[in-house]
Amino acid sequence: MKQASAAHPAGKSYVLEPASNLSGTVKVPGDKSMSHRSIMFGAIAHGVTEVSGFLEGEDSLHTLDAFRCMGVRIERGGPGEVTLYGNGVAALVPPAKAIYLGNSGTGMRLLTGLLAGMNIPAVLTGDESLTGRPMRRIVNPLAQMGASIGTGEGGTPPLSIAASGRLEGIEYTCPMASAQVKSAVLLAGLHANGRTTVHEPAVTRDHTERMLRGFGVEVSVDGLSASIDGGQQLTATSLTVPGDISSSAFFLVGASMTPGSNLTLTGVGMNPSRTGVIDILRLMGAQIQVTNERVTGGEPVADLLVTGAALQGIEVPEHLVSLAIDEFPALFVAAASARGTTVITGAEELRVKETDRIQVMADGLRALGGDIEDTPDGAIIQGKRLAGGVADSCGDHRTAMSFAMASLIADGPITVLDCDNVNTSFPGFAGIAGAAGLHISEREADQIAEPVS
Ligand code: S3P
């Protein structure tokens, strides 16, 4: 894991003076999971797919570039608008050089399943974080289907996908709750012989299943099992990507834990496999109202009204963990603000995200004066005011934005190190957070702070 220090910060830092609450209206950028999938599916569909609300973050733009490298015409229009001119799978050409996917586990895992199924040889690589992440979780089931995929030492990227002919459908029981594994296997199954079924141990996000249906593919779902028949073609469609509930989570937490806050979040994706953060915050006493509910592109969307209140510590129910998996860095901060003790268990997957998020959040909150004990599968957090200090995000977008929100419960200034990767999921975060009430400025490694609020 990358290590920065106050004296030698890696990339941009956030400098935050204590703030008291959040107010106004926030529109967060498009959903990252859906943005990746909109490119992957539009690129292999027949016809012209128009996407609006696309997340112009580094992760999803790497996926877009990957398909351009494979010969797909993709045009970017106004903000969040992308047009893909798909000619089906047969029109894709193998990439001439390694595909670089930056920080994105979703890009790498889903693309590997899709390319292996389409029999397109390719090498996939990424940044320091991604090249340390476990890939056997997808390579093993894909190998069972007949794919041949080489990995680096320890099962990490780069991944080398060899042309190995048509795959065979399988029935696969996934050992961990992972939408990325489920999606990789289903996307390989899309072009395999026969039927492919994935059984999951817990509910995970179902954007792949929903969006494939939008492209005219039949996917059947029965409880925790999803199945797809090989040989189906995708038909182009138009879709609107809603705001990312994972990006909203920082503001949900920031406003929920600070009395006096009054914040509206507009156009937030409310897929029930993603709303665990709202359930957990409500169990802690948060006042979150869901209004203006509608459906866009097969996905529920709503506006969220948050009124600040003092939170209380809870034992987080384990069945909510996979429904809030990306929101735990922010929830650690909510717990640090809450009266009493919060216990998080069953969340060991946090250790294999962009960073080991249990370790990074525990180290960072302790550095800010928090009382937190990390455990193998979670943490025990005692709520108290924070003193402030220097927290190292270790290059993880979600830990960086979470530590920024900690300035709402700190008595002294906070510096968050290594924040460049916020651009993977939330370009413009500092400006939006500043307008909502954080006293945040960005500082380049060798620069004096420039206030944005
Ligand atoms: C994602 C699934 C989740 C999540 C990631 C995006 C997806 O990972 O953490 O940010 O788009 O399918 P896992 O499925 O590995 O838990």
C-alpha cells in the first residue's frame, strides 16, 4: 500500500478547518457501477446507444478508452453524454497493446469475463492499487468455463487473456458476496455454450442483470441465483445513469451526524441492493427522508432530504454489509461521531478494496484522535469529538472523502493526504463539499493552500 507523510505527501492533499454542518442542495456525479456497464454493453450491442448522466471519472473513462482501443466508435457530447456506435461482438478487434484500467477493480473484473467469453485475447493492467488486488476470484470460475487467463504472482494483475475458443456455461457457487465476480461469470456466460448460473451467499448489486435486460437480454433471477443463456445479442438502447449513492454517502453521513444540517441530495440511485447505507444510518438515529421517487433506465431514483441529529452507536446488522459495502469508510466516520459504541462485523471484504479500508480508516481515525479498534472483519468504534491532525487516505478515493467529512466532528484542522484518486469516482468533490459547508482547500504536493469555500 502506498504510504505518504505530511512532509512528503503523494499527490494532492485536502486541508480542512473545522466545520459545523451541511446545507443546500447537492447533485452528485453519475453512478460508477452503471457507467462502466453502460459502456461495456453499448459497445457490444447492435445499433446506437445514447448514455446520459455518465460518470466522467477516471475509472469509467478507462473503460471507455478500452473499447475505443478495440475499434468501437464512441463519441462524448455535453457533460455526461456518451454515444456508442455498436456493431456487435464480431466488430471488436483485439487490442494492439495492454489495456490500462487505472484504479478500477470493476473495469478489470467485468472486462475479463466479457473478453474471455468473446474469445478476444488481451492483456489488462492497472495502477499500483489494482495490480495488488486478488483476481483468482474471477480467474478460477472463468477457467472452469474453459478460459485461459494468466495472472501475476499471487493471482494479481496483469491478466493475460488467451483466445481459447467458445466457453462452456457453468453453475457456480460464489464463495464471497461480490457483484464483480457474479458479473464476470454472467458476462462470460453471455457468449458461452448453454446456460450459466451464479449462486451468491448474500445480495449484491444487480446492475448487470437490470441493464442487460434493458439491452434486450434475458436474465433470470431466483432469490440469490442469476442465470443467463449463452448466444444472446444485445440491442442498443438509451439510458440515463442516476447519481451515485456511494458518492452521496459522504454527504448523507456529514449531514446526518451534525445537528443543524439541512441538506437535499437530488437524483440519487436507490437500487435496493445499494441502499444499506440509509438503513444503517437510520438505525443510528439519522433523519433521512426519501422523496420524489421515480424510475429511470430500469433503476429507482429519488431525492433525499437529510436533517442533522446526534447519532448513536449500534451493532451493524451483518445482512446490511453487502448492501453498503462501498459506504463503510463514511460509516466509520458516522460511528466516530456517535454516542456509545458501534460494532462492525462480517465486513472482511473491506480489506481487499482499493486499499485495506479497515486498516486505513482505523489508522486515520486514530491519527485524528478517534477511539477505534480494528478487527479481522470490521471494527469497534467509540464515538467522541476528534482532535484533528493528519490522516493518510493511502490513495483511496473513498477514505479520502470520508476523512474530509471528519472535519465536521473535529475541534482542530485536518489534512488528508494522497487525494488524487478522488477523481476516479467524484471529480469536483472539493468544490461541491465546500459549497455545502466544509471549509476545504486543495493543496498540491508543493503548493500553498487555495481555499475553495
Ligand atoms: C462493484 C461491486 C463492488 C463494489 C465496487 C463496484 C460493481 O465490489 O465494491 O466498488 O460495480 O460491481 P464487489 O462486488 O467485489 O464487492
